Amino acid sequence: MKRRAGEREKEMKKKKLLEELGESRLPYMTLGDAGFHQLWKTKYSKLIFRKSDAIPEELHRVVQEGFLTLRKHDCFFQDLVRIKGKDFVTPVSRILIGNPGCTYKYLNTRLFTVPWPTEGYEIKYCSPQIHDACKALIKLNDYLHIEAVQALQGQNSSETKETKDSLVIDREQNFDASIKEKGSVLKDQSSCYVSDDDYTSLKNRTSFNLTLLNYMDPLQMLYLKQEPYFGMGNMAVSWHHDENLVARSTVAVYSYSCEGSAVEESNEQILNGRDPAVWHVGLKVAWDIETPGLAIPLHQGDCYLMLDDLNMTHQHCVLAGFLPRFSSTHRVADVEFEWLRQFWFQGKRYLKCTDWWLKPMARLEEFWRKMEVMTSLVLCEVGKEDQTVEQRNETISCLLLVLIERQKLRKEWTASSSHQLDEPSQVTHSLPSKQKCNSIQRTDSCRLWMYTQELHIGCFMLVDINFSILYPPTQACTIGLKR
């Protein structure tokens, strides 16, 4: 309910903003504009940019090789997402890589991490190349964590310049050694600027537990949305806040456009100073028509950090260039529930990389079955004649809201999967042939799993608002079988 209320509120704000604009467009600035840096400093100061030449060459090499390896092994997938009750296929292809057991949910779709190499976990990869790609991304993750800690400390301290000078590292050193050295220096210096509690909070808000990798070739897209507020041009990703993250946590993004050298300026008309051939990140103050927006060019190997509450107070979008682009977006994800249907809906696509998730999901299914059995037993006890009305009410009041919410979600999933299976062409028409087939198989597997599990446990038990049992478990199973 809370999520739906939030979506309605966003739609109302968007509608109001577009009505106020009418046919006009809001102003925005890009690198060539005179007031660009002053605007950045005053209104977007929590956006930190790192040009590619500030990042170790060895890190660039292994990360960019990793992107290409994952692409070569068909590890990027377009996701089926739900927006305002309708199903859409994302124009961007994605894969989630991170700590074993972590997930990330966006637009009502949960992604499961392909685990990067982690001490204490046995992870079998389908090829040594995929292992190397995941290893490269955890190196990038470590590097960006340190950059984020440094950036936040710099923002919280008047001694930013001194800190920056003391962290100068010989770029020719071995990359792994430089990471360890830099991390040690930051930890030693942290007490100069923040208390232990503040440092722990700062570290928690920058300890990225996963990265969402994105890939898109704009020339393969038949249609891209036009940016609606500023007239910035084609969007690969619309205006949004990143979802389901730890509050005030940093988001770090590494960008790799697949050009061999710097992109030459487009011969086409430049949109208010923005070269449409070059990928950009766009930023704006959320629901504000007074503050100009920013469009910042992204070249090969550039990265940026959205610090503290920037992701909450501002919105960002990605403006498409002409060439294919990868990005690695590092986050501190909130881990939550509602996994089983989502996992089986995703089907076998993660097996292209690793089978790591099969064992933990089997264990989770077993826990789920035990929970359902215990729920059934509790409700059976409530239905016995020796229970007083007060005893029944007390027990049912603990379970009623949860059961109603669970049943509502099941109905939504059933309706959604039925629609996707009955009319797959409406939802998956833009997918490559392999993914069209996989999408139908995922939907079929999800429906079969939902149906068999619910019949196995007797999950069609219904409870009315008068706290009386309408159907005991055995009768619920019979009703389900008749369906």
C-alpha cells in the first residue's frame, strides 16, 4: 500500500509539473555554459565526478575486459518490469553482481546477484572468464568504496585539500597494493575528522554490497523516449531515484562507452550545448521548476558518486549517445523479502554464470514450507470448539493482516503471470529471439511453481474480517484442485 501511494504521488507531481510547463522547456546547463560550475557547486555539490585519467590504468583494463566478457557470454538480460500495473521490457540489459545472497529490487522486479569471489564461499562459475570478470568488479567495488569514504570525509571537513594531498598515490604501483594502502590511510586519518560512531555510519553508507551492470546499444533501439522537461534529447533511462537502498547511502557509477578513442563531435545539431553523440548523466532537483538541470558528459572510464541524500533530493536520468555503453552502478542495497516467486520467474538465466543460488533457494523453500505448515496448524487450533472468542481474536489479529497481504500479492502474481503467458507477444516483442523463448519459459515455471506449492501446503485458506475460518486447510486444497 505504501509503495502504491508513493507511485500515485509521483504521478501526480509529474502531471502537475508538465501542466505548469505546457509547451515550454526548463533551462539546463552543460560543460560549455558559463554558469555550469557555479550551478554544480551551489545546487549539485553532492555529485562528485572522477575523470578517467584519475583512475588506475590497470583497473580500467580489467573492468572493461570484464564488461566485454559478460557481454560475449550473453550474461546481460532485458528485464520484465511493472510500471503502473503494466508490464514493460527494459531497453537496457542488466546483470546484478555482488555479495553472495544479496538481491536488488527495482520496478517490482527482483534481481539476484551473480556472486563475486568472496572468502568463505564456494562459488562455481561456468567459465574462468566469468570468474575473472566478477573478480574485476569486486576490485572496482573496493576502489569506489574508498573513493566514496574520501569524498564524504572531504565534504565534512574544512581540511579537504590536506586530506587529498596526503592520499596521492604513485599510479604506477601495483593496483592491489595501492587499494590496501589507500584504505589503510583513510582509516588512520578518519579519527581526525569524525567520531568512531560517525565513521561507522559513513563506512556503512559506502560499503557497496552489489553492482547493477547495464548495457545498451542505442542503434539497436527502434525508439527511445525524449527527455520531457528540459529537451535534452534521447533517454536510455528516464528520470528516477534509485530504489530500495540504505538511507543516505552513496551510489557510485563507472561508465564505459565502447569507443576506441574520444568520440568526435556530432555533425548533427547540438541540443543546447549537449552533443547528442556523447552519453550524459542528467540531474535535476526533484519536482523543482526553478533550478536549472545539469547534463554532464560521460566518456570512456569516467565515474561519478552521488553522496549522502542526493539520490533522495534529486533525480537523475541517462541520456543516450550513439555508441554502445556499459556502466557499473554500485549500491548499498536494503535486503528484503518476497524472493521465491521472483527467483523462479527469473528462471534459469543465472545458470549462464553460476548455479550458486540453487542451494540457498532450496533451503528457503523448505523454510517457507515449514512456515506454511505452522500457519495452518495455528489456524486449525483457532478453529477448535474449545477456543474462546477472545482467544480466537487474539491469535487471528496477529495473522490476519499478513494473510490478507499475502493473498493479495498472490492474486497479483497470478494475474500478471497469466497475462504474460497468454499474451507474450505484447510484452516481449522487442526481446531477442533467445530471450523471447526464455521469457515464456520463466513465466510458465513461475506459474507452475506457485500452483504446486500452494496446493502442497493448502495456501488457499481464507479468513474473513469476523475472525472465523471459512475453509480449513484440507478443504482449501480441494477447492484449489477444482480450480
